[in-house]
Amino acid sequence: MPYITQERRKKYDSFILALTQSLEQQEHDNGDLNYCISKLVHEWLICHPDGLRYNAASDGYKAMTAAAAEFYRVVIAPYEDAKSKENGCVSVLDDPTIALECKTPRRHT
């Protein structure tokens, strides 16, 4: 969960802002962002008090997975919902109340 206290955030925010400004100079290249995220987790693991052990590596993986899931939940899903309302559904399956009524397969002719 990324919702740490404001006090704890102060330790990281200036570094994150500097990194973000550096990434902006790279024209928001996906590879650069991926490198920064990967390098952060690698360095975190290298400095982990338990060293390179399964549990520590698993904690790094879980943090990345949870961050990705939370990003999807708070950024991507609302964006997709807005676009669906703006442009219309893909099919009846986008509306769960209608999708439940689709019990018989429809044949395409």
C-alpha cells in the first residue's frame, strides 16, 4: 500500500521529483521508466538486511505487483470507465446487468 504517512513521504519526494524531471528529459521513454523502477528494487534488495534471500526478493516482487495493481485501480480503471461512457461499450459484456442475461451463445453468420 503506497499510502504511507506524510512525514515518511518527505524522505522520498525530493528524490522522486528529481528523478521525474530527469525522466522528462528522456521524452517519457518506457524503457527509462522501467529501468528506474527495476534499479530501485534491485538496490533495495542489495541493501536488504537479509541479503539475497527468497523472502526478501519476494517482498520486492510483491511491492512491484501491489504498486501496479494500485496504479491500475486508481489511474487506469477510472480512465477506461470515462472512455467507455464517452465512446460506448465494446459489447453487452461490458454491462454486467446485461451480460448475465447472455446465457445462450450467439452464432455469428
